[in-house]
Amino acid sequence: MQDDASSIRPIVPVLATVVGIGVFSLMDAFMKSASIAAGAYSALLVRSVLGVLLVGPAWWISARKWPQRSIMRLHLRRGIVVAGMALSFFFALVRLPLAEAIAMSFIAPLIALYLAALLLGEKIQPRAIIAALLGLAGVVIIVGGRVGREKMTDDAILGLIALFISAVLYAWNLVLQREQALVAKPAEVASFQSGVVSLMLLIPAPFLFSVPPQSVWGDLVASAVLGVAASMILSWAYARAETQVLVPVEYTGFLWAVLFGWLFFREPVTLATVAGTVLIVYGCWIGTRSRPEQGMV
């Protein structure tokens, strides 16, 4: 599936990752609205089922066969991780101010660097660690200018616990994403991710599911389309660059959140945001530079 990987310029997977994260960030905005109205569980289940209906037929028409057993195990493993990650994240997002939620979620790329070394055998370059720390520092600066103005909700402690669980699972997801992208095409990755998540969430459906109100179905359809698109874009990128190269780019998610906040809600862009942005971009630049003797996957 990667015969053309050597002809891809190193910057292309990085730019694709930036776009994919931006699409995911936009999906988060739609999902937060739907989760508030319908509950995180019901909103996520509907979004996942819609995702299967969107991409599943296209994958089956092109593939016409099931993946090998070893690849199926990988699909199942990542789907289970994503189900727990997404459910805990949206549970937290409903209960926490956006700034705190996004800031804490950015511990995931740091964890992912070391999981990539442990599980994939990647050698962590010093520049990747520096890039991750610069990105985290940028997020801290941006959030530091906003946290003081936000009030925590009464059940914020539950939200923080859920968000920490989500961050750890997200780090594992980043590593699995790399493994999965090396053995499966984007449409297959997106199909099985949505499919496994749907199956996992269907287990407690008789006890937890409630039909979302009509007013949020537009948000759910939009989030399903965006989720499938982002999954395919990131799968393509992770098939062509190591985890440690793309992990620092995860920090651009906060920049997308700032952009969408300004576009949709006219939230002001502060000096702290500008300063943090500079650090994040610089960190990404350091982390994604390739030495002459190093190539992309």
C-alpha cells in the first residue's frame, strides 16, 4: 500500500496531519453541542454508526475481502481503545471548560513518544522530545491566559479524571494508529474504527441509549462525516511518517480550537495566544525536520 511512500516529500505527511487534526477539532465542536443535548454516550454511538454507514460500503466495494487475522486483531485493539478514549473525552468535555480540557489532553503526545519507543521500537530523537516540550509549553502559555477567567463546574473532578483516562488512551491510540496505517488502507482503517467502536458501545445500549433530539441530528451527521474524513487523512499520514515525527503536530489542535472559537463565537485572540502559537509552531518545525541521513517511512 506504500509503494509511493518514498516519492512523498517529508513535509507532505506533516501538512496532512495538520489538516486531519483540524478536521477532528471541527468535529469536536459539533460533538460537544450534541453531547450536551443528548449525552456523550448516545451522541458517540450515533456518530459511530453513521460513520460505518458512510465509509463501510466504499471500503467493501474496493476490497471485497476481510483483513488477515493479525490485522483484524489490530483493528479490534485500536477500536476498543478509541471507544474508551472518545467516550471519556466527550464525558469530560461536557463537564469542563474548554481551556482546561484541551490543556490536559495535550499530555497525550508526550506519553505517545515513549509508547512508540516501547511498542514500536522507534528510537526517540532528542529533537522530538524538545519539540514535544516546546509544544506543551506553548499550550500552557495559551491556557494560562484563559484558565483564570473560567469557572469549574461542580462535577469538574469527575471530568478531570475522565480526561486523564482519555489522554492515556489517546497516547496509545497514536501508536496503534501508526501500526494500523502500515498494514491497512485509509478506508479500511476508518471503517473498522467506526465499526468496532459501534459494536463496543452497542453492548450497554439497552440501558444507556436514548434517541437524540431532532435538533442535534445535523450536528451528529456533520461530526460523522468529519470523523471519517479525519481518520482517513491521518491514516494516510501515519503510513508515511514515524509517530515521533507527527506527535508534535498534535499540538496544533489547540490552534484549531482558537481559530474555531474566533470564527464561530468571536472569542478574542490574546497576546498569550500569540506567544503560545509561536512556541507550538516552532516546536512542530523542530520535530518535523529530517536530517539528511534520515528519510520518511
